[in-house]
Amino acid sequence: MLSRWLTAVVLCLLAATAQADATADHWQYTVRPGDTLWNLCERFAQDPVFCWRQLAANSAVDDPYRMSPGKVILIPLAWLKEQPMPARAERVNGQVWLRVGDNDPEPVENGAEIAFGDTIETGEAGSVVVRFADNSEVAVKPDTVLKVNHYRRFVDVGNEPTELELERGAIRNTVTPRDTDARVFRVYTPGVMTAVRGTEYHVRVTNDAVTLSEVVKGEVEVAAARSATPVPAGYGTVARDGQAPAQPVKLLPAPRVTLKAGGRSLRAEWPPVEGAEAYSVELFDADGVLLQSDQVSEPQWRAKPEAGDYQLLVRAIDARGLRGQEHLLDATVSKGAWPWDALLFIGGAGLLLAL
């Protein structure tokens, strides 16, 4: 009896592996209204007649002349006259690795291709931006593990889904609007799924597998435990595996930050935000590379970056852990100038000598 059970398990695993391999080597096309099998093959296949005959003989296509919208058709990539366009890594900073399939992770450089099944991992001070072919961007924050579960992008095909799995850490998504109502950009976290069409939003997974979503622009649908909650801009929600998402709450307002940028130092101060437990501060260079990410308990922050142009992003954090609305400021640190405190000391010393 035990041997039969083990045999069944092995067969199931082999079938699942075969299906996964087949999916990886195929383009998953979602049928739209008005599609026929012939039009699909004529549009995308190198040999439309061969494509039509092979897919029509496939039991998955019941009627090649009338296909139901939403049905998924698997087309081998080798048949296509146009290959998928890869996503690429940009603004790489610090320790960032890319794992392709089951291979060992390799360091990521700017311009590296990222495809279906790849996993990105950042170190404690590492960050990277993944740009997809439709110009959607995913900013991967420090100490994050992100897997590309599904990604295919072809010219003039607007409903190809992008599915990401956030295992740990945080990302900020800027999704390019599509000309379709399909929710084609999805992020999966433990027991939770967020789906959008055109928006900007943050997703973060805590150490105890709690998902926090904060919407900057547009609207996000957060689903868990067979329950879906729309989250509009300026709101956030908390979701846990096995529980419906919490009712969206209004995000804390953006701190009113005052910057003091001088030689060799950069200081930021702001009045306390009511309801804030802490504050998130991120420093970017002029190209948008994330250089530093801090969480501070007091409404002030200081750093000593090299001379150059920077941007500072400050948000208040509430008791739920939700980060509030964004305040982005430009700053310039001058080269070779004396810091204000040094000038004050020198001035005081000079006054004493004069006396």
C-alpha cells in the first residue's frame, strides 16, 4: 500500500515538473474577444498553417473558429516569429544577485536581462530597478527576495500578465497603464495577491509574513482568503495569510521637511507627524539610484554624502507599520565647502582671539 502511495506521489511530481517545463518553453496567450485560432497563428507564428493545424489538433482548443475570451493558449516559443522582450536591471547599487532557475546566484550588473523564473536578491544595502518592456518599473529595496513568476512581453500585445512573487523585503511599483481592463500586473506575497492596471504603490513583507500595501497613485486590489479589497490612492492596508485584508486606512500625511544642505553634510528636519511611530528616509543620487535607506524614530536625519545632486524621500510610519504619503526633495551638497558647524566654531574662535 505504501509503495503504491509513493509511486503516485512520484508520478504527480513528475507531471508537475513536466508541466512547469512545458509552460517555461511556451508563450501563454490569453484569448481576447474576436480572436480565432487562425488569426492568432497568422499574427504571431512563423508558419501560420503549421501552427493552426497543430493547435487545432490539441484537445485544449475545442473550436478553432470560436474561442472563449480568457482562455489560455500555449504556443511554443520556437514557433513564434517574434521572441519575448526581456526585462532589464537598472540602477544597480551594492550587493544584488540574480538566480536563473536552480543555478547559483550571480552578481547583477546594469543592463542584465531578467526573464521568466529568475529570482533577484538584494543585500542589506543593495538595491536595483527592474524595467519591463512596457516601461513598468519595480524598485527592489534592500534585503529583498523577488521572483519573476511569469513575464512575457511582445510588441502590440497588451494583456500579457506580469506576475511577481515577493518572498521577503519591499518593492515600489510604477506600472504603465494598459489599454485593457485586465488586471495584468500582480504581486504575490505569502497568502496575499495585489493586482493593478496602471498605478504606483509599495508592497512590503515583514519577518512574520504580514503584507503591507500603500498606494501612491491609481488603485490596487488586495486579495487574501477569498476576499478582495480595493485600495485607492492615499490609503493602505494590512493583509495576512488566511485572513481577509484589513479595511483600508488613510495614510499619514507627508512630513513637511526642511533641508539644510551644505558642504560635507546633509540635514533634514520636520515637525512631528501626528500618529507617526517612526519615519522612513531614503537617499537617491541624481540618476535615481538608492544610496541609503534608514528608519529613524525622531523627526530628523543627517548624512554626509559626497558632493553632488541628490533626492530625499521621507515618509511617516504609523502604528500598523504602514508608510505614509511621500515627500520628495532635491538637494545639492557642495564640493569642498566648510560645514556650517565648522564655520560657527572658526568664527567663535576668531572672535575670542580678537578680544
